[in-house]
Amino acid sequence: MKRGVLIWSAVGVAAIGGVLAAWVTTTGGRDSGARGEVVLAGRRNLATVVKATGVVRPMVGAEVRVGSRASGVVRRLFARVGDIVVKGQLLAELEARELDARRDQAAAALASSYADLGYARAELRRKRELGAAQLLSSSDLELAARAAAVAEEQSTEAQANLLFAETQLGYARIRAPIAGVVASVATQEGETVAASLAAPTFVTLLDLTRLEVWAYVDETDIGRIRVGQVARFSVDTYPGHEFEGRVTAIYPQAEIRDNVVNYVTVVRFESPKEQTLRPEMTTTVAIAIETRDSVLSVPRSAIRREAGRSFVVVRRGSVDEKRFVTTGSRDDIYCEVVDGLHEGDAVVVANVNTK
């Protein structure tokens, strides 16, 4: 019974020895988990950034609520949500029979005033001729001049009344003040609108080419933000794509969100040609505080600390050696090495035990 146990133990030792021999043959005896992965120190551009969340917002004047300055029944509505319109395009019409009648009445009054004015001017010329021939008293001539002046004033007033009536009639035709897309429609055909102190809204237009990002920067970072800094942002609807813009304004008034003090930082950007951004899209924003070009750097995971000093592990052949370095700028992934390392050095990025 004991002999059988010894035989199986020998077989097990031989199997384990075979596995170890195969591992040494294939890996050269290196434990990649213990010794770590290796990258080469190289040059790259580093940017120190402040990250923030934000939203896409329309610029001032990019969102317009279009209404009517006239009261009446909506006869035709030519806009639907999602329609693209150009500046001056007809959006809606009001029932305008009463306004038409007022315009016609004003036009008739103007024609009558022109006739009266023509008669008064002709009468004044005739009486001036009689006065020159000493056949008319000065008082009669003065009355004729006064009548012509009154007719002139009445004609001017009639012209103003006609212009007013035509303007009111024009209010019955609502046109787009800007180019854009119809974001909402608040009135339907057949409804009666009353224009009193505030014009009733018919449609809301939005210019999607005039958008900006409001980045909510934490109070601990806002002191490093400056107008003109480059900012990049992304939205969930276009994963993996970054849009570029610049900081154009920093709001002085704080906004408290979830008990955290933030300051709105406005980022302006060029309207993308291939993607469509929309208001209220959530953004992830990175504002570049400092940019350094072509600096020697390694992954941040390669930098270690010992007694207040930074060092890296450099692999030369099969030997790992500790090398103290001086670091500089860093971003989320890489750290600049100012001194102690050369371009092309093989640096271990995993945690290792070095002597």
C-alpha cells in the first residue's frame, strides 16, 4: 500500500517538473506579472487640464420666440416642429378681413385728402392772382392760405393713417426673424390670439449653428481658468469624438449644484459640419491650463516615490535598476521627466519590488 503511494508521488513530481521546464522554455524564466510591463520613454505633447461637466446651450439671440402683435384668429399655420426655415419665411397668417377694411378705409381717406388738397392749392393760386391785381382783400387771401395749410396737414395725417393700417395688416402675417429650425409650436389653426401687453408665442425658432457650452467648473479650479484657453468636450451621442472650442467668458455669479459651488465657464466652438449638436446635451469638458510640446514623458504609473523622491525602474536586458528622476507637467496618463531619463529607455510601468 505504501509502495503505491510513493509511485503516484513520483509521477506527480515529474509532471510538475515538466510544467516548470515548459514555462522556463517559453518565458525565459521571467514572471511578467512580477517584473511588470515595459514601455519606452518618448516625447509627446502634454496638457494639464481642468475637467468639468456641462451642457450645450443656445447663444443669446439663437433662440427666438416668434409671436404676433395683432389680435385675431389663426387662419393658416405653415410651421411644424423640426421644419428648417430661412429668415423672412412666412410662418402663420391671421384672419385679416377687419384689418383689410381698415387699410381700405385709410386709403380712401388719403385719396379724399389729396382731392381736398388739390382744390385748396388751386383756390390759393387763384386768390393770389386776384390779390396781385388788387381785386381781393388781404383777409380773403389769408383765409385761402390757411385753408391750403389745413388741407396739407389733413393729407399728411391721412398718409400716416394709411401707413399705420398697412403696418397692422402686416402684423397678420408672421415671418421668421432668423434662420433656424422650428423647436416648438404653441398655437394651432383656428385659435384666437389676443395681443395685449405681451405678444402671444406662435413658434420657437432655434439656430443650431449658434450654440455654446456651459461648463460648470468647481470653485477649487476656477482660479486657473482664463478667457482664451483651449477646451475640448464630448457628448454621449457621439462617443469617441471630441469637439474643440475656446473659453470666452466666466460668469462671476456662482451656481450651487448638489451642494457644490460651481462657476459657469462659457466655451464657444465652430458649428460641426458632420454632427448635429442640440441644446441641453450633457457634455464632458476638458480645459487646457498648460500645454507643453514634445517633452520626454512616461506613463504616470511608471513614477514611484521613495523618501520624498521620484524614481522609475529601468530595464536593461534582464536587469531592472532604480533611477531617480525629476518630474514636471502631467496629464491624466503621462508625466514629464525633466531629468534622470533618456529617450528610448525601457521603463517598467507595473508595480515591482526593487532593491
